[in-house]
Amino acid sequence: FIAFVIAGMVAGAVGVFSAVMPAFLSFSIPALIPVAVRFAVMGDPLHLAMAFMTGLFALLTFTTAKRINDASRELVILKETFSKRLEQRTAELQQLNERYRKEIAEHEKTETALRSSESEIEDALKEKTMLLQEIHHRVKNNMQVIISLMHLQSDQIKDENLRLSFKEAGSRVNAMALIHNILYESSSISEVDLGDYFKRLTDSLIRMYRVNDIQISIKAEGC
């Protein structure tokens, strides 16, 4: 009965103390060896069989405890390894997150600078367009003054050939003034609507030379 109780205690110690092998050995060896020696000393076949069974039980419990201990140690190692890898991976992700945050900040800074540059360029283009339109307007006005002076001068000339020369010169100046006027009125100062230009030019020539019985057909884009 005592051997049965001790064996039960040792079997229970396998699950409790096997994680720490020295603790299991310090509990199991003093409990089992005296019983096995006691059975062996008694010498009769029954007690010898019980001594053999006690030794076999001790071997099985030690083997089981060793396997549980090895599994526990492997589990602890795996846990520590996993924790280290998790910490390492977390640190790597934090570094990547910090790098991406810096890159995003740089991109936002660059985008802000580009938007500011685009705004400055647009303002400069608007200012340039306004200045060019003002230049065309002033050139057109100056040419109109020249045309008016030439007309006044031609009215005082009695020589018909010289008067025609003044009119032709005035028509040339008027043709140039029309271009500047169209560029001033247009939303784009880089192109001229030829249809509108030819129509206005012919109308101006008809008024200048006072020709009414003439028909002009213009085939151009915009007409």
C-alpha cells in the first residue's frame, strides 16, 4: 500500500516537477529507491518482482519526465526566439514606418513647393500677357495717330501720285495696326484669326479708297 501511494505521488510529480528536472529528481529518487531496495532485500520472488516493477516504474517516470522537460525547454526556446523575432520585426516595421513618414513629408514639401512655383509661373504669365496686350494696344494707337496724320497730310497734297503714295503708305500702316488690335482683343496673343483679319482689312481698305461697287470673297478659317 505504501509503495502504491509513493508510486502515485511520483506519477503526479511527473506533471508538476518535470519542467524543472532537478526538482523532479530530488523528489522521485528519495521516494522510489528506498522502496525498491527494501523489496530487493526481502528476497522472496514476490518482493523481487515488486522491486523490478518499481525500477521499471522509475525508468518510465524518469523517461516521461525527461521528454516533458525537453518539450518544455524547446517551448521556452521557441517562445524566446519568437519574442526576439517579433521584437526585431516590430523594430524593422517602425523603421520602415519612420522612413515612409519622412518620405511622405518630403513629398508633401516638394508638392507644396511645386504648387507655389506653378502659382508664381501662372502669375508671371498673366502679367506678361497683360503687358504684351498693353504693348499691342499702345502700338496700335500710335499707328492710328500716324495714319490720321498721313490722311490729313494727303488731303493737303495736290499731286495725285503723291497723294496715292500717302494712301498706300497709310494702308500698309493700317494693316500692321489691325494685327496689333486683333492681338490686343484676342484671348491668345500667340495666334491671329486670319479670317477676321482679312475681313477687317478689306473693310478698312474699302472705306479708305471709298470703293462701294466691289465684292470680296474670303475663304479662310473663321469666316
